[in-house]
Amino acid sequence: MTQTVNGHGAAVTTPGSAPAGGGSRLGSGAYEGPAALAAARRALRVALPEPSSKFSQDDEWCVVAAPGGSWREYRFHDYHHIFEVPGLYEKIFYDVLGCDSPRFMAGLLADALADAREETADVRALDLGAGNGIMAEELAKIGVAHAVGVDILPEAGTAAERDRPGLYADYLVGDLTALGAQDSRRLESHRLNALTVVAALGFGDIPPEAFRTAYDHIAEDGWVVLTIKDAFLADEDTTGFARMISDGMASGALEVVRRERFRHRLATDASPLVYEGIVARKRLPLG
């Protein structure tokens, strides 16, 4: 299915049960999540800014009702605070803003694996920017049996064990821009052949150097699954991703097998946030 985005007539895949027209209403994420989180999510009350208020994606925020009746403000990129509240991440980004990126990208990977006549059960994934485990859960749904999580936030690792215990074969809390030899060997021991970085690139959350380190721990001919906002692949990008990804494609280090623009989620003003979804093969190290 396609839709017009921001009046520019660009063809964009609308994943899951997202509303026709992109920004007509909030909600409609396809993600349901573990049953243990359902009650916590239902109990939370979230209020967004006025629909007429326009914020950059890096500055979005909401307020959440505390049990005592008071309200607390949460900035969307303050993930360490959001992960401390069971169900809050899912409530904001899936129930209210209709995010569907993990399910959508797991589907793209499954299609690519089928075309390559490779089994999902043979995938051993490094989930970078793992958070509390939504991407790994979607990978498990398509048959991936081994996933290792990596996140720089201790709160993310705690939330993953709290919300989805046993989902990851291992979970490393650490900074991949300064990965020590012991942790490097720990990752190597998992014989990883896929890298997933979904809804985690840009905005300073994962530097290009961290992506490169994760990429280097994936076997040659392994899979690379990533999403990134359109702006971070534009010529004027200053984060370093545009050059790294485009150079990787041009050199043949990254062989793209799937590439689609799709609606990642809604912004707080109900306009669509459009991302690129890429599934590629690692043929060579990045230059």
C-alpha cells in the first residue's frame, strides 16, 4: 500500500494496521507484546502536546499520569527514564504513536532470507540499541532462535530482563565505541551472522563508530537490517551515517537486497515520520 507523505507524493509503505492517510489519527500500532505488560500499559495515561504544536523528532515529549494523580513530563529520547516504568515505552510509541518498525523490518528480513533460500533458524543476530527487546521478540516470531542484545543504557538491560526474560541469549550493557577485549570476545563467542539496528540510528543515540564496531562482529556474508530517518541519508547529513552507508554501498561492502521507505510512526502532531528500511548483506568490512 502507498500513500502521499507531507504532500510530496512519495510512495511510502504503510506497515501493519496503520491508518490510511498516515496522520489521520493516533495509535494503530500492530505490536501487542507479552501478556505481562498488558495490564501495565492499560493503566498508564499519556497526554501529548496540542496537535497544533510542532516539534522536531529530537525534542518530542509527553506527560504521563503517576499513580498519585500527578503528571510527569518525559522527553522521548530520555529512554533511561522511560524504561524505568513498565509498559511506558510500548504505551507511548506503539499504543499512542503507532510504531511498527520492528515487525515491518522482521518481515523484510524474512522475505530476504526466503529469496536467498536461507533458514531463519540459522540466524544469530546482534540487536544493537536493543532497549527492552521488542526487535528481538519480532525476530523470534519469524523463527530466529538466537539473539544477543547490546545497549549503552543499564536501564535498557534491566527492562529487557524484566519485560522479556530469557529472550536474549546474552545482553551486553556497554559502549561499543570503547569496547574492551573481554566484551569483544564475548560477542565473538556467539558466532553472529546478522546485525539489526531498528529505530536506533541518528540523534546521537548510536554513533557511527558504534555501528561500525557492531558490523565488524558480524560474519562475512551476514545480514544487516537497519532503519534510519530519511534526513540521515541525505547529502547534507552531518552525523556521518550518510557517507558510511553510501560508501559501503558504492564499494560493494554492503549489498542491498531490500530497501523501502515506510512510516516509522506518527509524530506528536499526527504527521508521519518516514524512515528508510534496508536489508543488506555484509560482503566486506566498511572502509
